[in-house]
Amino acid sequence: MEQVFSYIISFGASVMMPILFTIIGVCIGMKFGKSLKSGLYVGVGFVGLGIVTALLTSNFGSPLDAFSKIFNLDLSVFDMGWPAAASVAYNTAVGALIIPICLGINFLMLVTKCTRTVNIDLWNYWHFAFIGAVAYFVMGQSLAWGYFAAIVCYIITLVMADMTAEKFQKYYGNDMEGISIPQPFCQSFTPFAIALNKLMDKIPGFSKLDIDAEGLKKKFGVLGEPIVLGVIVGALIGALAHVNDFGDMEAFRARVEAKLQASNPLATVSMTDAWVKYIIKDILFLGVTMGAVMELIPRITKLFIDGLKPIAEKTQEVVGRKFKGKKVYIGMSPALVIGHPTTLVVSLLLIPVALLLAVVLPGNQFLPLASLAGLFYIFVMVLPFTNGNVVKTFIIGLVTVGIGLYFVTDMAPAFTKAANSVFTATGDAAAKIPQKADGAQYFAGALDFASSLFGWVIYKCVNNLEYIGMGLLSGITVVMVYFNRRRIVAEERSTKK
């Protein structure tokens, strides 16, 4: 079995996933040509992820290292973004079969009335594969542990999707009727949303504090565009990395000249060249590069959605035939609602605050860069509980991001081990972790999915508690499924009456 998986994984996700999705498409009744096209879109998407991630890691390693040294920060965890996490997820033995296995579990739970959600958000299955891959590597490349972690995360997420479906549909309106959100990153923030919202409601007059989200969104204008935010963040990192050079430009000029003379003894650098060619150019280049990353990641995501959409629609059709007349939720991507004004406003307000938190929080070693593009997804399941209140939503986002930074820092060694193994086996550029100026390697991190409550709890139970943790996770999962089934059965009985 290990030899078979090793052979499949050696192809890399860009080759392996098109083959897998073509087979899945044919198995559920799609024509071969359409299935092949869907698979190829997914493969091209992985190639794009590798290019974008390499763009980030090859250009920001040295500036981030300089930034950390100048301000005496211990930022040893490099933000690889979700592309690296997805690459790690699908380039492992767990990721190779995660989609058909989880679809089978989903079908079994539907038949036994343990869930009402049909999770056709196939692209985001990488979240389950990621936590499974982390468990797989930290437990000595054990498939049993890897699949256990992934399946537990999947079942808990399905139950949470059921429990929050009506509240989600009520808040976002008629367009979302019959929809649930079975994405674990989003559902991980539901417990925070419930607890913190109730706490804030106990403060007299707090619920009346709010901001006009629609009006504030319009005021952001071009500053609210991801590409512009990326340019600003990238240029800021570049400028801060050169803070000491601004104070002594002559010394900087001499260092640049000495470096050039190592290969060309006659090379000279004027003060103007030092400013224009080696500082301003560097700052602007990092700005445009970060802007490109922020803009290209969503565009590449669309390739995956285009590839998976036909398979998801066919799956929905098959389920509709099998469960005709029964109440079923269609599990969809949270991308459906991230354009909500409150989500956009709070995310944009939180970006500079997240950077500040990363710098001032003691013990944190992670500075979010590529992950900033994913902040919008934090609030999908928060808004239904805060009823879109900007102030409440911002506070919940502030708390969860602050805690999430520690989750990322804590999980970084395991993420790094998984990424290094994947890069060694496949050469996938998305999994390549950059080096510091002294030659040491950064740790790997990402807000999505490493900062989530579900991911971190499963990781700690597996890594620290092993079989005791397995028992705890199994117990929690069984209890959640039991009460969810009781609720579904009771509702069906009341409907018949």
C-alpha cells in the first residue's frame, strides 16, 4: 500500500489530481471529455499555485529576515499562504484519496440520518487533507492516524454545517435557502462567535454600537482592492527592511559597491544609484510582487472552482435523485457570501491590526503576508451571530486572529516537516520553504487552515496525547453525531404529524 501511494504521490498534485478527478467524474456519470477538462483545470491550478508561492518565498525571505533583525523580532515562521497548505494536503497519501473517502462517509451519514448536508465544496476538501497530512507526518507517516484526523475533522464539520444552516440561511437571505457551509476553517470560528457575542450582549448598550458597513465600504474606494492592499503591505515590508540604511546611506552605498566589486573590481555605485537602483527599486518591486500575489491567488482559485463545479453539480444531481422528498442541505463554498459589506469592511480594518498584533504579541513568531488575502473567510459564519454588527464582528475577528497567530506558531514545526517531505518527494515549488540570510530555514505557516480551532485541537490531541487524544476526539465526534441525528429524526417526525 505504501509503495502504491508513494508512486502516485511522486507524480505531484498537478498530475495526480487531474487523473483522480477524471476518474471521479466518469464514476458519477459525467462524459469522459468533460471529466478530463475538469481534472486538467485542477492540475493547471496547482501549477499556478506553485508559481505564485515561489514568487512570494523567493522575494520576501531576505526582507523579512532583515525586518526581524532590525526590530529584534523572533519571526521565524514564514507565511506560505494557503497554496502551500493545499499543496501539502494533496501531495500526500492522505490527500490522494481524501475526496472519495469523505464523499463515501457523507453518503453513509445521509443514509443513516446523521447529517443533512451534502458537501459538494470539493475544492475545500484540502482542509481535511491538510490536518490529515500533518497527523500523518508527526505520527511517523502513519496512514491510520492521517485518515483518522481527516475523517474526524470532516464529520465534525458536517455536523456544524447542519447546526448553523438555518441561521446562515436566515441572515444571508432567500438566495441561500437550502445552503450550508461545511468548510472547517469558517466553522472553526462559530464557537468564538457564539461565546463572544453572548458576552458582548451582557454589556449594557453594546449591541447599539455599530458602523454603517455599506457607507464605509464605499469610502475605502481603491484602497479596498486586494491588489492595492498587497502593494501597500509589500512596500511597507521593503521600507522597514531598509530602516537602518536610511540612517547611513554612505555605509549602505559602500556595502553595495563592495558586493559588486567581488565580481567586477572596477564597479562603482553613486549615492543616486544607491537610492534609486537599490532602495526605491527594491521597495517598489516588493510592493508590486505582493500586489501580484494578492491578486493572482483569487484568480487561480477560480481555476479550481471551474474544474470542480461540473463534478459538484453532477454530485448534487445524483443526491437529488437518491434523496428526493427529504430535506437536504447543499454544502457550498463560503466564497458565495464573502462579498458582504460587513465582511469586506471588517477584513480591511483588520489587516493593519493583524500585522501589528503579529509584532507586539509576546511569543508569536508568525507575520501574516500571503494569508491576508484569506481574512475574508473568517467572518462568513460570524455575521449570522452578530447580525452583521461591524463593532462586534471586528472584536471577534481581533480575538480570533490573535489566538490564531499562536495556533500557527505552535503548529509550524509539524507544517514544516510535512512541507519538506512533500517538496523532497515531488519538487512542488508551492511547498518549498525559503531560507534566512544565515542559511537557516524558516518554519512554514499559514492562517488558513493552521490558525483554526478545529485544526489546532486535532493536531494537539494527536501529537501530544496520541491514543488518549484519539479517544477524546472520537468521543466528541460520536456525541455530536448522536445529538445531530436525534435532532434530525425529531424534526422529521414533527413534519409528518
